Amino acid sequence: MHIQNGVELTRMTIDVPKSFHRIVKSTASMQGETIRNFVIQALKEKIEDEIDLQDGLKALAEFEAGDKKTYTLGEMRKRHNV
């Protein structure tokens, strides 16, 4: 564990097939990124997608259960503190 830019970091280690490592390395390079930054960004995007999916499924369930109220974008931003 160490501190970088005021953020406490911890190490994650994963084993991947060599062929997959080559794909990740070349894709990161094509985008001008390090493998580390490329993988962190990919993980963030995956987590955001999962959160969005869960929020959407919850909203759909509420709608199908009879909660037909709709909200403006401004109302949603206020409701979710964004």
C-alpha cells in the first residue's frame, strides 16, 4: 500500500492468458495509455454500466408495479445529488 496524489492505493493482481495480455497491451498502446490506466478505465466503465443497469431495472420494476411518475432531468439530478 502507498499514497499517490493524496490517494491511498492498494495492489490488485490477476492472472490472465498470455494472449489476452498481448491484446490488452496493444489496445492500451493504440490509445496512448498504460496498461494500468487502460484497465482501471475499463473497470470503471464496467462498474458504471452495472450501476446504470441496476438503476434501470429498479425503475422498470417500479413502473410496472404502478409507480408511473416521471421526472425531469433536473429532478433526477437533485434526487441523486449530481
